[in-house]
Amino acid sequence: MPKSKRCLYNDIKHAIINAKMHIVQHIITNDNTAINLQNRHCETPLHIALNIVI
């Protein structure tokens, strides 16, 4: 059973923040919807991770 978009979004965000890029790559290659995930503010996990890192 596929994960919800919210769970996928959080998985990607936390993996990026923790620099586990192999996890991000695995999620994106195995689920096409992961690329277009956004939160309610229309931010992707990459946007959020970059804002935290910078």
C-alpha cells in the first residue's frame, strides 16, 4: 500500500535535512508523485530543507 503524500513529503524533508540523499533518491525513483509533493504553503521538501540549512 502506497504511503500518503504527507508521509512521503515528511520522509523526503527529513532525509534531505539529515543529508541522507540515498533515501531521497530511493523515494523519488520509486514514486512519481514524490517529485511534485508540496505542503499547504506550496513549498517542496527541497525548499524547506534549503531554508533550514541556509
